[in-house]
Amino acid sequence: MPSAVGITLEQAQAAVTAAHKKAVAIETLMNIAVVDAGANLVAFAHMDGAWLGSIDISQKKARTARYFDMPTGAIGGLSQPGGPLFNIEHSNGGLITFPGGVPITDASGEVIGAIGVSGSTVENDHAVAEAGAAAVK
Amino acid sequence: MPSAVGITLEQAQAAVTAAHKKAVAIETLMNIAVVDAGANLVAFAHMDGAWLGSIDISQKKARTARYFDMPTGAIGGLSQPGGPLFNIEHSNGGLITFPGGVPITDASGEVIGAIGVSGSTVENDHAVAEAGAAAVK
Amino acid sequence: MPSAVGITLEQAQAAVTAAHKKAVAIETLMNIAVVDAGANLVAFAHMDGAWLGSIDISQKKARTARYFDMPTGAIGGLSQPGGPLFNIEHSNGGLITFPGGVPITDASGEVIGAIGVSGSTVENDHAVAEAGAAAVK
Amino acid sequence: MPSAVGITLEQAQAAVTAAHKKAVAIETLMNIAVVDAGANLVAFAHMDGAWLGSIDISQKKARTARYFDMPTGAIGGLSQPGGPLFNIEHSNGGLITFPGGVPITDASGEVIGAIGVSGSTVENDHAVAEAGAAAVK
């Protein structure tokens, strides 16, 4: 029997679909990535014309959010010059620590994965990521 | 104005859906990746319980198929010891040259992207990739 | 049938030639790189005696400009400590976010590639990149 | 005064132009890279529609030829299973050891750089590389 690592493909695709819908609603072009509890890619979508450089960033945001089980922006607040986690971005093959990545939890509150979004302002990226995460029950 | 690079998200998702359906039909667990004409990731799906190591392999197969506009297995036939392309796999950050990656063409025959599938035997991987590519009109 | 990905070699070489001419005119030694719409290298020139370290930087500037369809310096303004995109440079295998990279558009305004220049001050790098991009009709 | 490292840009561009002309003559689509005596990229051209995966391979062939001052195919004969240099391709960030890379020498016979060509059969790649190298006096 195959072993699951948190989020299912069905849940991940629901998150991508909800994030995509939100991106359209706020008139942005996004890259949307969902990883499982092992920080492995489960689902991804690049909207037509979205920034090519954000393909990688969205995946790094999703992994960063799961690596530390917190929104990526929370880490960015600690990684500034003089901060306690200065330049943590050098680890794990490259982290992205500005907003746009959030953990995904199940009904019991356990982290089962994370979603990362990139393609607009960090405020928009975060809003779209939240919309995606909220679609997972 | 956003610029497109070959395949659209709608086409890429149609390829993923068709490949997924084929994978279920032949009772396999697959990772399915679609890249655009610039070899950038457009859509991805990891079936529950599919090999984690195949997440990367499926993407490398898709890129390899687009890099050379041919099925990945055709390259593998030439990269064997004593063959003309021995160890070509060391280029481009790592190629995968066994079957499972195929170019995706539009109605005019132009290559607009590629699909890479990994998770079972190379015969099954190739069959699922073909099913995905065939879904793009 | 070969598929094009934006800019042609003829256009890219015209951009390199114009940039080279500008570099000579302002008495600088430059590295000049042009990528296509998929961020793949199309043409490159290293002027005799130009900084060796700028060979890579010019290519990263070109890719960065295409990845986000804006001049590289615009990103650098946002990636400073405390800025919204702090340390974005860790993505995509390394970005360069100071001036010297600009998108290349066709007559319709669509982005078909980008040029990156490195070898002098960032003001000079940007001026030479602009001269190169302007040569593409 | 800037320091030269072997081949000049003028010589490198002459090699690229001659190789390009040869590629057209034999009806192939090539990627052509020239490196200096320090194995740094000096000039590059990607012909429209040439394999995207060969952008990297042509550069690796050029560097490999200069790293060891011999045609790349000569190294490939030694890197086979059981051979004295088995899997040497793992060094230097990836070597390419099949034909298509050749050193470039000046009138005195000193190696001043190398050219790497990729996009067709290894025989064609090598023929185009030879045509490019022969254009440097």
C-alpha cells in the first residue's frame, strides 16, 4: 500500500483551483505550487503570461512555509540584517522568506503541506495563497 | 502585455488530466509534469503514494524531451557506453534519457512543450506520457 | 519543424552589435548576453579585457530581466533589507538585481527576450543594455 | 591595461561566423560556443530552432576541449566503462566528452581557446567545430 505524506493530490488540486480563481478575481497572473508534509511538490500551475522567474519562487515559498510551519513572511521578519536568522535564505538550496507561502492544515490543525504563490505584489501573493490554503478541509 | 511561450495552462492541464486517467486505467501511480516551449514548468501532479524520487525525474524527462524535441528514450539509445552521446546526462543540470518524456505539438506540428511521466516501468511511463500528449489539440 | 521562442539570432546579434558599439563609444569593456522568451541564451560577446566575473553576471541579468519582464534595477529596489522582496536573489539559481538587464520587445510590445550587460558602473551597464535593446525592431 | 586571456573577441566571432556558415552549408541547426584560454565564454550563437538542450552542451564541449587541450571525442574514448578515465564527466560541473569540441590554436601552435558545437550528429558537430577553429589564424 503506498504511503501518504500528508496532503492528497485531490486536496492539493483543490488548493490550486481556489488560488487560481482568487488570482483571476484580483486580476493577477500567478504561479501556484503545493507541497506535501515532506516538502515534496504535489501540484503546480503556471498561469499564461505569469512571470517565468516566479515558477521557482512559488515552489521555494511552499517549501519554506512547510520547512518551518509558518507563513514565509514571518521568517523574512527574522532574516533581516541584524536579525536572529540573518541570511537563512542560504540554506536548503535557497529559501524565499517574503510573503506568499503558507502552511496547509487539516481539520485537526496538523500541518499536511503548504502552498506557495508568486506573480504579483507580496500582498497579492499572500492573499492568493491564503485562498488556496483555505480550500483544504 | 504577457507573452506566451508555447503551450497554455489549459492545454497543459488537459495533458495532465489525460495522463492521470491513463495512469489510473493501467493501475499505476505516476508523477506528471508539463513544460512549455522554453522548458519551463507549466503544470504538475503527484499521485498519492507515487515514488517521491520520480517528482524530479518526471520534470527532467519533460525538459529533456523539449531540449531535443524527441522522446527521451531515443536519446537513451545513443547515450549508452560506446554510443555517440555517452554521458550526455551530465548536461543541463541533469537529463533523464530513458522513456517517459515526449514532446507536445500543436495542430501544425510545431513543438509547444513536452510532458514527462515517472512512477512505473519505463514502458508504462511512456504510455502515460503519450496519452497526455495526445490530449493536446 | 523547428520552433522559435521569441527573439531570432539575427535580432539578438543586432542587439549585441549595438551594445558593443555603445560600449566602445563610452570607453568601457563589457560582457553582453541576450536570451530568448524562454530565458535561454541566444547570443553572447565578451569584449577583450572585460571582467571575467561579469560573464556570468551579464547572463544572470538577461535572465532576471526576462523572468520578471522589467529592468533588473527595478527588482533591486525591492530586494533591499526591509524591502518586500528581500533576498529574492536566492531563487532561480541566482538572480542579479542591480541595473544592466532590460527586456527586449517587438513592435507590438510583446517581450521576446532580454539583454544583460556587465563590466562597468551600473549606470553604464544599463545604458549599454538600453542601446542593445533599442536595436531590435 | 586590460589583460587578455588568449583568443580575442574578433577571433572568437570569426570562429562563430565560420562555424555558422558551415552549419548552414550542411543544413543543420547548431549552437556554437567559443571559450578563451581560461575556459571562459567569449562568444556564443544559438541558431533559430536549434535544440535548446545543446546551448549548455556546446559550452561544456568548448570548456572540456580547453580543460584538456584535445578534441572532446578523444576524452570520450577514455571515459567508457573499464577505461582509465571512467566517468570523468562528473568533474568540473559536468563535462561533455563526445565529439564537437576542439581546441583553437594560434599561428605558433599555442592553445588560445576552444570551440564547442552541438545540434546534430556528433560527426556534424565535430565538422562544424573544425570549420570554426580553422577560421582563427
